[in-house]
Amino acid sequence: MNDQQSLDLTQAVIARLADTQDARFKTLMTALVTKLHEFIREVDLTPEEWMSAIEFLTQTGQTCTDKRQEFILLSDTLGASMQVVMAAQARASAIAPACAAATAATEATVQGPYYWAGAPLKEMGSDIAAGVAGEPAYYHGRVTDLQGNPLSGVVLDVWSGDGEGVYDMQIEGQTDMLARARFATGDDGRYAFWSIRPNYYPIPMDGPVGLMINKIGQHPNRPGHIHFKLSAPGYVDITTHLFVANSPYIDSDVVFGVRDSLIVDFQHHPPGTAHDGRTLATPFWSASFDFCLAPVRV
């Protein structure tokens, strides 16, 4: 096949989309076909390489379960998830009303493969680390709008692994949620809860994505972090993390999720009275962070 025949084939495939009624779907498929065909031509892809790619994607799908999403992991490690997150937040920022006194909305990052919908709604100040190994940590701060006004009724959906980076979903036979909860802010916009100080951990390496990471020669680790989803009527939802400052791999997150504004200094405290009056017989940590939400423009 010469170059012109190859280009003609691309145009023939795109022409099949002419009667597509869904305009956005047509745009996406046209770009996908165009870029895919360009890639095949650029690297002179062989049939054996293409079949290897098909088998890799097949194995990725076969690895997925109700508690393991290998395709999300693949998207994360290729930087695709972060590209989508950044594009989505850029769109949200573009429609937010301009105001000279406004601060920037909290930056979003990847959701990751371990989100588990339906975490219990708990009272502010609760300890969600029952049954979880790790050093205790007290998280607190405010949720505000772009002008710094406190927001009430914001739901914070929180989750993390244990002190060794192991999530409840990864534990064989574990059916109860661990280190997960939802909290709702009051009129003061404040949130507070106890959990553990998260540690760095490797992504699962026993599947197709692990084989890819090894072939690349990349380490498989994520720096220590805790996940948050924040949602409130009239405001742009965000999914984000708080990263532990100076955590190993903070500069080389395998899923490219670190954003400088989300790196937090965890303060170490000796045994004694904590911020909320609780007395601890062991050392503990605290992390303070204020979230800022952008309004949705109707």
C-alpha cells in the first residue's frame, strides 16, 4: 500500500461517519480514526505488533473485577486520566465568574482505581481509621467559595489506603469499608476528622499494566496521599488528593497526579492533647488544608 492508498483508506473510514446523528460522537470518532491511522503510518506498525496490542487490551479487560479497574490503572499510568482531569478543570475555570478578589479553585487530580461509592456519612471529628494500620492523623480546614466565604452542605467523600498503602478493596475477603467516610460541612464551612498518615505504595504489578511498567523501566510507586471528592449544589465537583510533603516519589508519581498546590506539610506531634481535645498516648500527625470550590454558571 502506497502513501496515497493509505490516506484514501483513512478518508474512506471517516466517510462512513457522514450520517452519524450524534455530532459529538462523530467528532470523537473522526479524530480517533485520523490519529490512529497516523500512528500506524508513523511507526510502520507490523501485524504482529498490532496483535500484541490487541492481546494486551484484551488481558487488561479480563483483569478487571468489581474491585479492580485495570483500565483506569492503564489510563492513569499513560497520563491520559490526568489530561482529562486538567481539561475538565480548565473548562470549569473558563465558565466561572471573574472577580478581582477571587482565589483559584482547588486543583483536581486523578480519581484512581480504588474509589468505592457509598461510604458512610459520619459526624465531623469522627475517626475513620478503625481496623487500619498506620500513624493517627488529624485532618482539618475549611471549604470556601472563590471569595473566601464558607460553604455549608459540602459533602467530602474521603478515602485512603492504610499506613502501608494497602486499600480495603485489595484485601482478600474484606467486605467492610476501611478508612472511608463522607462528611458534610456546617455553616462555618469547616471539616475535621481522624484517619492515618498515608504512605507511598506501588500500584498493582501482577497484571498487564505491571508488565507495561516493567518494560518501560519505570518505578511503580505513588507518593503518600489521601483522596477527596467534594460536591455541593451550585458548585463544580472536584476529585483531588492531599499529598504528604517530602514523601518518597513525590517528584515521580507513576500516574502523574501530583500538583504542587496539593502538597501538604504534615505536622508531627508528641503524645498528648490534640486539636480537638482528644488525648493520645502515641505520637500523631495533623494536616491543615482549605478547599475552594468554583461556582457552576447556569
